[in-house]
Amino acid sequence: MKRTPLALLNLLHERTRLVVAIAGVAFAVLLIFMNLGFQGALLASTTIMYDQIDADIFLVSPQSLEISSTKAFPRERLYQVAGIEGVARVMPLYMEYLLWRNPDTRLSRAMFVFAINPQDPVFKMPELQTADAIAALQRPNTVFIDRRSRSEFGPQTTGLETEADRRRVTIGGQYTLGGGFAADGTLIMSDQNFRRFFAPRPLSLISMGLVQLVPGTNADQVVATMRTRLPPDVRVLTKADMIASDRQFWQENTAIGFIFGLGVAVSFIVGIVIVYQILYTDIRDHLREYATLKAMGYGSRYLFQIVLQESIILAILGYIPGLLISVALYDLTFRATQLPIAMNPGRILSVLLLTIFMCSVSGLVSVRRAVTADPADVF
Amino acid sequence: METPHNLSLPQSTAIAEIKDAAVHIKNLNYSFGRGDLCKQVLYDINLTLPRGQIVIMTGPSGSGKTTLLTLIGALRSAQEGSLRVLNQEIVGLSNRQLVEVRRNIGFIFQAHNLFESLTAAQNVEMAVELTGEFATKRDQATAILTQVGLKDRVDYKPDALSGGQKQRVAIARALVNQPRLILADEPTAALDKKSGRDVVTLMQKLAKEQGKTILMVTHDNRILDVADRIINLVDGRLESDETLDTFVTTHDPKVLDRRMFIL
Ligand SMILES: Nc1ncnc2c1ncn2[C@@H]1O[C@H](COP(=O)(O)OP(=O)(O)OP(=O)(O)O)[C@@H](O)[C@H]1O
Ligand SMILES: [Mg+2]
């Protein structure tokens, strides 16, 4: 036989209070998960586009901030590195924003545009690999549209005509990419069409230079060589460094990392306050009994344990529904926004630990009251 | 070490008996607060409670009865004088040591102070767990609850018990670890006449069977007859200390009347 599970029985005895406590913890857990989810989605969305770009080394202007806010630089730089040993292919990538009119509502909205030479295998999306797709891209004023573009951009049927920056434009096909936080929707078009839409921008100024390497080549070595050959008006990065650089930009140079960090902190404090309220009321109601335990010969340590156990039980009981609801909301968010928001084991574990920590803090704050219960006052 | 001379004992007592006494108090003073707010509530208390004695303490409200009880029970620490409880001097003990002393004392309060979330048996088991006897805790609880007449109520929660039954659970909890000293503060105050009587008779029976010392504070004149001895505290001083018979003779109005009549 074991010790009487006083903490659990005390909690179970007050059913309404227990439900409120669980709901409170679950709410805090939910808020934490949503904040981490959005932050994770933001960071993942900056990588998701790179995942679909088939390049090993990236050339960008030192003034570029991240993929959706690049500064153009001379295409010449790309050709300068084309001859380096290990380089298989160099490909220019052009990027701009375009006002896309929803043909149904006739409302225009900014769409992010990638432009490539249709012969270059810049993207990995299978829809763009067919000969038909390449032919379609080469037709004037024809674009491919991202299925993950927000629904506000309107229908995406092939052959549909609408207007973009006061030019007629025809949808030539679809692909699946997702613009993340940077773009509500994306388009892919040929460099020739890009010239038409964004005149007078010349094709000799590119947004990004993409380099494919011969398989088995050491990218770091090639990057080092390129850096020695190129003037300082261009940065050379491996794919991993390019991704890290974008992530760092979002986290440090925008309010977004801070906002989500603050969101987690606020949720954490909300959780502490809710659990503290519950534990405090519970202790207040049981003060005579706790004092009696002390009169019987239980030490402060035992009371300490009871309150801490109550807080950990609340943490776990609240965490489970919090997690389940979060998974459902992640799914809902993904469907509504196409943000790559997903649960991962690391987050599941770290939020569980955070929740236990949160409840323990409340326990430690409220336990003082129980420990100072004076048995002499019970008489 | 000990002086046999003790004013408040009714009969002269041998040194050995004092040494073996459940409670031995010498020149105990106690005040609440400090400095200007310091208020003395107990003055020069000298009292010895031999083993197996049932002692009732009476006195006007505010005279210091509860304070004295909490001092004996190691619930407060005394600063002055000497207070030996179960052969241990408790003046000057640390908090941790006081907790140890308490484990040998059974407390019965005016309110039952049972955990509403625990059954009668579990409430009693909480006391058994202090001794570490986890394996037999259920049996011990059932046995003592049977003794207090709650055999068929062991798995009831306090909600489902009457006031008298709850107080009996509290008594069972106080007695289950066989404490040698039982301190009770108005244990019948919250009970009706009959349950109050039952509770006290029960305490008397258990105490006599097991040779326990009971110190009980009460305002209830109807239960004085269970006492071997009655002490009276007035304004923080022990005013009288008598056997039951003398107390009845001096306090019963009819006896007084008869005496006057004879005179
Ligand atoms: N914690 C405290 N702080 C300060 N003064 C106290 C405290 N507890 C009791 N007193 C005072 O000490 C005196 C004795 O109180 P005590 O509770 O011992 O009386 P009592 O004899 O038990 O009274 P009653 O019969 O009403 O229970 C009272 O004047 C009371 O106001
Ligand atoms: Mg009192």
C-alpha cells in the first residue's frame, strides 16, 4: 500500500474547480503552441521556397534582406563564376511584386513573381518539368499560379484571363509552393514575360544568381573560390547559409520573432496566474486541514510536496487537451492560410516541460500560504 | 534537577511520579506579541499531569486555556519556564524538533478538521502514514473506526457523516497511533447533548483501557463527571485544582444550599 494520494483526491473532490483549472492550463498551453506554431511556420516558410529551388550556391546583392526583398545586381557576376571548376550550370532568377486582379471580384492584390528562363530547371515542382509546361511558360503573357496562393486572388483554372499591372495575363498552369509570410500568393513566368511586365527593368539586372554544382563537388570550396573571383557587390552563399541568413533576418530584423517570443511569455504568465488562483483558493479552503496535518506531526516539506504535486497534476491534465486542441487549430490554420504550421516532437516535449515549469512556479508562489499554516490557530 | 515541591498538586507526590508524569510544567509564563504590544496571558503556571489521568480544564473565556493547550501540544514554543511533555523538555526546541514531539500527542479540535476529499478511513490513515506503517494502515484505521462505532462508515466521506460521527472520526485519527497524551479543546462544542456525551464517554473508555492521559478544555458542565481532576484557569493563573468530588461539593448549588441549611 502506498501513501494516500491527497493531492489528487483534493483536486478531484472539487470537480468544478478542477474543470476550470484544466481549462485554464489548456488555454495557456494552446496560446503557447499557437505562438510557437506561427513562429515555426514563419521560419519554415522562409525555407520552403528554397526547398523547391534546385540550386547549391546562391549569389545575392549584399543589400538583399531576404528572398522577397532582394536588390538587383548585374547578371555579369553569374557568368563570371560559370567557368569555375565544379559548376554545372548557372541560372538567373528575377523577382518582383505584381498587382493581380481577381477576375471575380475585380479587386487587385500584390502577387510575388518569380521569373526564369523556361529552359532552366530552377524549380523542382513536378508540374513545371513537362515539355507542355515549358511551352506554356514561353507563350507571351502567360503565367503559372501557385495553388497555395490565398483564395482572394480568385480562380486558378488554366486558360483563365485576368489583368495584372494593366496587362492581360493568362493562367497557363498551376504548381504547389506557398509564399509563407513573405507573399500571399506567387506566380512563375518566363524572363521574356518578366521584361514585358516590369519594363523598363532590364534582364541584365538579376535578383538572385543560382548555381548548380556537378554532383559530388564540395560547395564550400567552390563558394570560397567564387568569393575570390567576385567583387564585393555580391554575396556568395551555400544553400544552407542562404536559408540561415533568411531565418536570421526574420527573427532579428523584424518584430515577428519578438512578437511571438512575447506571445509565449504572456501565455506563460497567463498560465501562472490561472494556476496560482486555483491553487491559492484550494489552499485557502484547506488551511485548517493543512494546519491539522502539521499538528499531527507532518512537516512543512510534506505540505510543500502536496501543493507541488497538485500543480504538476494540473499541468499534465491541462496539457493534454491543450495539445489536442492545438493540433486541430494547426490543421485549421494550415487550411486557412497555407502556412506550413505543424506539430513536431521537439515542440510537444518542450511545451510539456514549459507547462510543468509554469505550474510549478504557481505552486511555489502559493505554497508559502500552506507552509505558514499555523497549527496553533486551529484550536 | 526536579523539585518535588509543587503547589498545584492536590496530594504530595513522589519524585519518581513527577519524572514519569505525562506533563510537568514549572513556572511557565507566556505572552503574545513583543515590545509595547506584549500581552502576558499565562502567569507562573505549575502543573503536573500523571499518567492515565483524565483532566478537565475550565475557566472563563479568554483566560488562556487554549494557549496553555497549544503550548503543551508543542504547537507554540514557550520562552520561559520549564515544560516537560512525555519526559522531554520542549522549551527551546527548534521547529523541526517540535514537529517530532507532536507525533506522540493526539489532538482533538472543536472542529473536526477532516479532509472532505478523503473517506473516514483515509483520514485516519493519514495519521498512520506518519509512522511509516503503510502495509497495515488500512487495518489499523478500520480497527480504530470500529472501536469508535463507525465500522459501517469507514468508506464514507465526511459529507455523508453526522457531526457526532465526524468528531468520532477525528477521535479515531487522534488515537490511532496510540499517543500517550491526548489534548482536546472543546471537543463537544459543535455537538448536540447526546453526541457530545457519547464522544466524551468514548474518549474516557479508550483512555482508561489504554492508560492514556487526557487534558480536555470544556465549558460543558454536563461532561465534568468523566474527569479524575478538574483545574480552573482564571486570567492566566491556575486558580483551583481539585478532584471531581471536591469540585462538585464546592460548585454544586444544591450542596451549598444544604450546607447553609445545616449551619
Ligand atoms: N494569536 C494571538 N495573538 C495575540 N493574542 C492572543 C492570540 N491568541 C489568543 N490571544 C489572547 O490570549 C488570551 C487567551 O486566549 P485563549 O484563546 O487561550 O483563551 P481561552 O481560555 O481558550 O478562551 P475561550 O474559552 O474563549 O476559548 C486572550 O486574551 C486572547 O485575546
Ligand atoms: Mg479556547
